[in-house]
Amino acid sequence: MAHNCDMTISRFFSAALLAALCWVPAMAGAQSSAKSVVITDQVRAELLVHAPQGLTPGNEVWVGLQIAHKPEWHTYWKNSGDSGLPTVLEWTLPVGVMAGDIAWPLPKKIPIGNLANYGYEGTVLLPVPLTITPDFKPGVLTQDMEIKLKAAWLVCKKECIPEEGEFTLKVPVKSSTAINGAAFDAAAKAQPRPIMAGTTGIVPDSNVRVDGNILQLTVQGLPVGLRGKTLDFFPETPEVIETAAAWTQGWKGAVWTASVPLSAQRSNSPSVMPVVLASGPEGYRAEIKVLGEWPKLAALAGVSPALDAALKANAATSMPPPAGSGSSLTLLAAVIGAVIGGLILNLMPCVFPVLAIKVVSFTRHADNHRAHRIGGLAFTAGVVVSFLALGAVMLALRAAGEQLGWGFQLQSPAVVAGMAILFTVIGLNLAGLFEFGSFLPSSVASLEARNPAVNSFLTGVLAVAIASPCTAPFMGASLGFAIGLPAAQALLVFGAIGLGMALPYLLASWVPAVANALPRPGAWMDTFRRLMAFPMFATVAWLVWVLGQQSGIDGAGALLGLLVGISLVIWSLTLQGRTRAVIAIAAIALCIAFVGSTGQSITKIQPLNEGVATASGWQTWEPGKVEQIVATGQPVFVDFTAAWCVTCQYNKKTTLVNVDVMADLAGKNVALLRADWTRRDPAITAALRQLGRNGVPVYVFYKPGAAPVLLSEVLSVDDVRAAIAQL
């Protein structure tokens, strides 16, 4: 048959070519933003430099990221408190130039409900000293030194949004740069000063004494002007004190004392505590020796007793103790669960569009057993390799400090838009609008005939790309467990998921009875192929909806316009003669102009709504809200969900709106919370990790005095009602 029914090399090549063609202006816009200023809806971030004596060895040189926050928004200090993440700066500098640590300005305490954070509001400059060594030898004709910065910050109000920016600044080598002198002078004044002038390191005669669950601080050497005043206390070591708890302080002559409660989920036991004491804009820092014996650490830092009990229950019923136990049985259980989860993944609705392509491929080779076997092996390899690659990327990013989980790629609007473009192109091909081979040189187009195995491999890659946001039963526990394993063992679990997903096709390709049962090739296949275009278009509609949840209605509309433009480009390339050239050039120009004017709407993440309370009673999940409600005696049900999770949406439209289920929930006075993970949210990622999970959907019941109850990823009315009855 003349039509290409499998995913071919040329299909992927053309899809990538067309996507790149229309996204060139968008990428150019992204690169142009990598200058000295990055502006979001929440902050204005700018890279500043102060070199009043030029860039010669021994001279004072400072650089820094200045963040101007919109009202009510804040970023975080080096110790963020009960939640949040400090700003991270990564520098790219010439040889002979070295960046020091951030000279953190004095923070402020920011109460949020029953929690408290340390951070910055308004405008803050995070200065960093540069050391110009004799190894810095610019060329004779070199006028400027290029400074590059990649920064990441978490900006929060009620919701939190992870943001990042790339900055580039050229600084004159020989002349002075002092235009930002006032900003750096103000930042210097905001620095905590050593408590004992002219000394560094541990302050003698001062100490922190551990007295049960209380820290007793005794600090000497403070300025006379502070005596008798109430001071603010900021420990630089995170996860030691109860940040929001009440504490006492006083003066005994020249000695400042304080009693500060330890955190119930303390995770650090320092021998020396760096602390900052402040009165108004004046701050003083000291590293103080710790005396006494620290209490035993909490079982899991940041986990409430109820959550800790839940984790132990999960370990007893589903997975053995994670991370480094070295038990072969534990790893075996995880692998078996991963294989079963991969098998069940084939039943998830998000996988159907890609399975349609594979069914077309099977019917194409119905009379060729050898082609079936080669294709089955290649498809399996594509699926397994893709799962391994996706797992490796996620593990690497998490090791670098990113709060990511399974399906993280669809938290990026750019990835969602790219997949929508790819599936649009595939759908147009299946519908018969064009053939990939007609766009390419014959030598390239003929690769399909010579490399059918590569086509099957790429089909496996595509299957994982669209299936990865789904979490099937048994997968959740295996994925959550894998995150705590060494990299090699974790990748084994990811590979097992891929093997489970590909196993039905591998078996079908090697069992003659299955091949013999397939219908013979014929004219019906062309109709079937065109029919399979509609699952592709349905997937595109879903992806546009997902993007709308991230970028708003303007982003979804811009993506729809871009898809129309790409379709116009493809159609124009199917024409002949001079008409093809004229219309194709006009279509490509129109597509580029459209992206240039509206492309930013696609990748721009809109702020979350202030709340999701509805007539059905659902509220927005927030860190600490579950514990707060449970403390009143009321049970809680939490729905960890995401717009790109098809299983989540299925459960939401079926079981979670069932009349009997909702009546049972109301009868037990259950509080309903929804944690939306459509966009990156480190707090939700951490909550999932605490529950031993790494992806959505996750459904949890909490009740006073009992361990949380985790339900299956695919909800049934009977299972939910049974869980409610136990409340």
C-alpha cells in the first residue's frame, strides 16, 4: 500500500522541521530575554554590577540580582523557614574571575497561616563579590567582560510559582562601572554585621544550649544600643526551630538570652549555629557553639505524625522500606509492581491515540511474521529506552534541587504546545492530506523502506511521550519508591514500567496465533488509517485544553491559531507549480508573524486563581491545611490532580461527582481539598513524596488519630464509599 501507516523517520523529521519553522521567532524571543532584565507577572529581576575601579586584580567588584516584587509577593532567604526555597544563582564567568557566595541581606519574618517563612518583599538586591585574579587576561582588543547568570527563584503569595531567568551583561574592562553604586551601598548596609568587630568564626562566651525540646541562647558582644530592645531571631540552619511558634527573650545586663522551641520535624543537629539577630534595619551575625545533646530526629523531616504513620502503613502493605535498605526482595517487589503498572498503562485513555498507530502497523504486516517480530522488538526497545531516558532526566533534575515528579514535562506550556503541533501533523498525515515522503528527497524518504525497525522504535518513543503523564494502579507505589533508590536501581524500576507497557505488543509479534488472527491487507486499511486520524485530533483538543489551564484562554487561542497556520503551511506544500511557491511562502510568513506577535501567550504561565471553592464544596489545597482541619476533628479528602492527567479527569467526571459518593462525603462532614499539580508546585511535589508517591492521581483520606488512607489511582464508586464508611 502506498500510504505510510507506521511512524517513520521522515514523519518525525518533518514534524520537527515544521515545528522548528514556526517556533523560530518564539525561540528568538526567549534568547532575547536572556539580557540584563527578566520581567514576569510577579517580579522584575535585573542583573546589576558595581566596579568603581574597573576590572583589574585586587579591585572591588560586585554583581547581584535585584528582584522587585509585585505587592504581596515574596521570595526567600537562605533559610526559607517552614516552606519555600532560597534563590539560586549560577554564574558563567571568564577564566580568572571567581564568584563568591550571596551576601544575603537581612530578611523579614513572613507569617502565612500557622506557618512562617523568612524572605523578602518589595525590592531586594542579592549581591555577590567577584574576585579578579591575575589569571584574568583579556585580549588587547577586548573592551568588555561578559557576565552570564542563570537564576531560579520561588515567588509566593498564597500560591507559589517557580521562575527562572537567564541574564547577560557586558562590563567595561578598563573603565569604571558605578551607576548602581547606591543600590549596592544600600545592600551593604542591609548586611548583618559580625557581633564582635574584627573577628570571624565562633563567638566566644556565647552559646546555644539544647535543653530538651528548647534551645537556650546566650549571646554576648552585642552593641550597647541594642540592650533592652526586642530582637528578631533568624537561624541560618533550616529545619531546626519551630519557625511560627511563640518564644521568649530577655536581657541580663549586656547578655541577650532567648528560649526557642525546637521543631517537631527537626532534620538538622548542628554543632555550630550561625544566627542573625536584628532590630529594625540593623542586623548582627554570629556563629555560636551548641552545647548539650540534641533530641532524636523525627522519623521523617517535615512529616506530621499522622503522615509518618501512613508511610509506615504503606510500606507494610505495598512496598518495603525504601532507599538503600539493600533488600533484593524490596527491589523485586518494586520491579514486579512496575511491570504490572506498565501493563495496566495500556488501558489508560491517554495511551489510545498511539495504540491506534500501532494497530495500523500490525494490520499492515499481517502476512509478514518476520516483520512483526522485528517491529515488536524495536517497539519494545523504543518504549524501554524512553522510560529510562525520562527517568534519568527526572532523577538528574531532582538531584540538582528541582522539585519534580512523574509527568513533569507536561507542566511546561512549551512541551504541551510542541506535542499539540506534533499530533496535529500526524493527524493530517493519517487523514491523507499529505505524505511525508513527498516533502523530502528520495534518498531520505527511502529510509523507511530500508529501516522499518527504526520506525517501530520511534513509535515506542512517541507512545511514552503521550503516556508518561498517566499513572496506572501499581505504578504509583513503584514510582514513589524508585525516587529513593540509588540511580541504577531506580532506572531498573523505570525500565520495568516500559517493559510492562510494551509486553502485549512484544508477545503479539512473536505468537503466530495472534498474527494469523489479524485481518489481511486490503482497501479497508486506507479507510481505517483515515479513521485513526481522529484520535490524534482528539488528543490535540485535550492538549489545547491543558495549555489553557496553564497559560489561560489567550494561550489556548494562540496555540489554536498556530495549529491553523501549520496546517495551512502543510496544505500549501501539497500544491504544484508556481501556486505552491507563492502560497507556501505567504503561509510560512503568516505563521512566523503570528508566532512573533502572540507566541509569548503560549508559554506564559498565568497565575492561579485565588481559590477553587465551588458549590460542590472543593477547596484549594495548601501546605498545612490538612493538619489544620484534622486538628478540629473533621476528616479530609484530598484529590491530587492535574489537567494533563487523563485518569484524573476521568475520575473527576465520574466517581468524584457520583451522587452516592458526594452524599456519603457530606454525611461524614468530610472537607474536600484539591491539589492542582498542572503547573510546577514544589509544595505539592513534597506532599506527594511524603505519601510515597511521585505522580498523579493520588487520593487520600485523613481522619483524626489515624493514618491517612491511600486509594487506587483508578477510582471506583464502591471503593470510595467503603473508605468513607471507615471514617
